[in-house]
Amino acid sequence: MDPYAALLSRAAANPDVLGLILTGSHARGLAGPASDHDVVAVSDERQWRPTSRSPELDEIVYTRDQLADTSDQWQRYAFRGARILLDRTDGQLAELVEAQATLTGPEAAAWAREGLDGYLNQIYRAAKNRRDGAPVLARLEEMESVSWFMTALFAMHGRVRPYHKYLRWELRTFPLGEPWHADTLPERLADDPSGLFPDLERLARAKGHGDVLDAWGPDLDLLRRD
């Protein structure tokens, strides 16, 4: 029996397992020949099994309290598009997965503002390096700006930022509208992160975050390209 099927069988026979959640490429319909199965096993009995990883199966063990903890921002996108394979919690598991994969209103506002300010900081540093004749250093700053940009863009739409691997899938499955296209945004981010500033500025002001921009005062002029 393959490891994934064996896990399903073992969990079904063990009442200590409260649920199984399929994440990753298999959950999103993007699995290829080399894709493993990513499964979160929920059990309040920590002794049930330790987390284990193999080329065929990543089995990650959570307690119910750990699944309810949304403080790890990076981990939350893992639950976007997740499929519940087993639930012995009368629907609580689905609620916890949904809470991981989505942002509350206050979370979205806070992430958007933090991401926007972080993006501005990095592309401002890049602009100063270009001005001073240091294009390689400017590029390094721009590379760091991408993560901040992604956090800001998706939070302004009330969503958790996707991992880069799933950016096209996210934009095709849940479009953001103009000008954030699945066929062009990854390339724009890779080629010229600073060049996205005008589009993000328009969005930020429309979403009520103009004060974050205005706090930069005249320094914003260095980011605008005529």
C-alpha cells in the first residue's frame, strides 16, 4: 500500500485522529508526477505520531489548539484550497481551516499597511542605490520588496498572500481584476518590482491607505517614474 493510502487507512481506524486535511498541489488540482501528498493530521493525542516527511508523503501533525493558532502568517496559505479528508469534530475542523486560509477585517488592514510600508522601504532603498550608481545593490533591495508587495496586494483584497508556486493558480482561480493578471503579474514582479509602484499606489489610496504613502512625504518622488 502506498504511504498516502496507508495514512488514510490508519487514521480511519484510530479514533485519536480528529481529522485529516489535504493541502498542497494535490488539494489544488496541480499535482504532477513528482508531487508528494501534503496531509495535516489533527490529533489532541501528541503521542499518536510525530511529523514525518518522505518523497511520497509529508504528514504534519497538529493538535486542535495548534490548528486554531493563526499567528504564523507564512503558514496560513497552506490551508488555501485545502480539502478535508476526515473530520471527527462536527464541523469544527472546517471552521479552523477557513480561519487559517482567510483574513479578518482587522487582519487585512494591518497586513496591508505593514506590507505597503515594507514595500515602499525596499524600493526606496533600491531607488537610492540606482541614483548612486549601484544597480546590483538596487536589484537586491528590489528582490526583498517582492514579499512585502505580495502581502500588501492580497491583504488589500482581504486575502492571504499565496506562495509564489501558486501565484498563477490563485489569480486564475480567484481573480483580483485589473491590472493583476495571472499571465503577467509574475513576470512584472520578477522583472521590475519597483515598476509596480504606480499600480499599488492607486490601489492603496482606493482602499484607504493613503496615509501610509503620504507619511513618506517628498521621498515618494524618487519612486515615481515620468
